[in-house]
Amino acid sequence: MTPANSGNSLTVTDNRTGKTYEVPVENGAFKTMDFRQIKESDDDFGLLGYDPGFLNTASCKSNITFIDGDRGILRYRGYPIEQLAEHSTFLETAYLLIKGELPDQERLSQWTFNIRHHTMTHSNLVKFMDGFRYDAHPMGILVGTVGALSTFYPDAKDIGNIDSRKLQIRRLIGKIPTLAAMSFRHSMGFPYVQPDNDLSFAGNFLSMMFRMTELRYTPNPVLERALDVLFILHADHEQNCSTNAVRAVGSSGVDPYTAVAAGCAALYGPKHGGANEAVIRMLMEIGSVDKVPEFIQSVKAGSGRLMGFGHRVYKNYDPRAKIIKKIAFEVFEETGRSPLLDIALELERIALEDDYFISRKLYPNVDFYSGLIYQAMGFPMDMFPVLFAIGRIPGWLSQWSEHVKDGDQKIARPRQIYLGEAERDWVAVDSRPRNRVEEQLHDTCRL
């Protein structure tokens, strides 16, 4: 191996062999493949990195989202999330994530037209959706229908064609709200509502969700803007679980619909897309403001969990949580104040003054107030991860597109550390000893 510049490298001594290696450092990282040269013997595979959950492993280089968790910073393409939430729209932010720059008025108008042009779904998709059980979870429906889109657009398989990629991106951003609203209407037994492309992105979604017998749905402008901002705040968040799923599945060369369906599937999990629902259930369990101190003590004693606090990345106040808290008050002025809000405010006040939580850097995250807003706007809790998915679509697609164009990327294939049995010889079934573990399993099944 060519010696690295000593100012930009690590000097590693293997105490097992006494050998010394020089490993280059670039952009604050080293290539783990460089550690494969570190071996105990010539037939040794080489040193692996063991990192469950990829807590300290970079899987890609990206130009999309920057996060500084210690300082509470989130930027899309360099723009602070606070500025985008205050001044931008979701479709403009989606353009920024996909294209890399904010659009001028002409490009924004054309982009908006292109997205609206793809809000309709094929009539056969209605038959497909009607096949789900009446009580199917909306997120489960979304996972299935997004994946099914790949069968409607076989041209999407040509991922090396830039024009095809652009077309699929427009289709997905346009159709996801339609599919999401259809999944809700199906679960409620309501007839589907066709898109109204004279409305804004968020306004059209609200129309498809809640329009009943009125000839024309007019969204409440405060709720419409609140939903648009929530979509902006969820638009991307670096290499989280669902984004990693999109990139990993996309690395096989599959079409974007299938890759995004994988992202939806990851978001379906309660540890990812279900966090704001967990907050609502926690607040309902607490029940009243006077019971908050008792709940805090139970958390500190280890018999409860403070949902909506803390984050894998942020070790400071989640910048999105500050924006959402302000939106919550604006929404409740329109819908009426939820008693859960007072519980949440008291919970936040006590936790932020308690050294137990401060020392552990447990601050409110994006999920702490978002569920309260969704609930106030009339969304059932089953729809919370679906709403998350609508906002995250441009982030997933920008990450997928970046991955496709990245020459360094290969099909995802992590290594493992094998701890199982060594080589064993096969034994005929009548000669095998009874396995104690199997006996335990058998007894359990019998019960």
C-alpha cells in the first residue's frame, strides 16, 4: 500500500503481530477496506469493523442533507431548515432536494405543473386497493400500492436513463398523496376523491382525505400551511433507517417504486414512523397535568419511557421540534386546544429543568408535537406514518438518484462475524441425539 501523508492518516499497530500499518484519512473518515490488510496470518481474511446499526459507519458520500446533532443544526443543500420552514413551500423544497438548487419562478411553475400532471392513478390501481381488507392499516396499503406502481410503469427499470429517472420522480411525488388518501378512505369505507389540481400540494391532499358531499373543498389556510411545513420538516434526514433501506434496495438496480416501497416498509416500523403515535399514547396514559410529576419520577426510576425525547443524532434540541411547537399553537387556535397539549407542555417544562434528562441530552424531537398537530387536524393515528412518508418522498428520491449516479457505490452487502458451529458431519435422523433446545420449543408449542 502507498504510504499516506502522515498528516492525513492513522498509524495502526497490531499488537497481535507487532506490525504497523498506515491508513489514509479523507473527509474525517477512513475506508474500512484499508483495514483488510491487517492480518494475523497470510490465510487470515483481514480485520473487519463491527458496527451494529451502523452507528459510526458512513455508507456513502452525499451533498443533500447536513446535520450537526451536537449543535442542533439541520440543512437541506446548505439551507437552514428554519428558513425553509418559514419562507419555502414543500414543492419548492422538493425541487431543492432533487435538483440541488432553489428554482426561479419559471422553473418552479413548470415543476409544480409537472407534479400536478401526475396526481392521477391508473384505474386498475383502484381494483388493486379494493382487494385489501376493510380494516387494513393505511401504511400497509401504501407499502403494497407503491410497490405495485412498478408494474404500471415498466419504463422505470431503465434507471440509467436520466429522462426516465426525472419522469419517475415526478410521478412518485405526484401520486404518493393520492395513494395515501386512498388508503385512508379505503380503511374508512369512504369513496375515493379525485385530485383537485387547482389546489396546493397540501390543500389537494386535504381535499382527497376529507372532502365529503361538498362540490368544492376549501382547505383551512392555517391547517394547509401547517401541513405543508410539516412535510418540509420531514423531507429528508440524512441516512436514517428508511433512507438506508431505499439506498440498499436501490443498489440492486431496481426501479425507484420498489426502492421507495422499501423505504415505506422501514417507516412502517414503530421505532421509526410510529414515534409520534407513541407520544400521543403516552400523553393519554398520563391523563392530566397534575400526574406529570409522578410520570417523570417513574421514568427516572426505570419503569416508564419518555417518548418524543432524545434522538440518535441530535444531542441538543431538535431544530424541527422548535418549529413544530410554534405550529402547534397556530393549529390549536383554529381547531381548539387539546387537553393533551397542556400535558405535553408541562412534561417538556419539567424535563428541561431536570438534571436527569439534561445530563442525558434528552430534548424534545420532531415527534413530540407532530402527533398532536395531526390529531387536531383530524388524522387518525394509523395515518401518522403515512403522512411521514408523503413528506419523506423527495428525500428518498434525491438519495436514490444520488446513489444511482455515484460511481463508488456497489450492491449493498454487509459482512458478518460468524459465531455459529464449526464444520459438522451429517447424521441420519434415527441416530441424532435429542436436542435440549428443541425439547423446550416442543414443550412451548404443546402448551
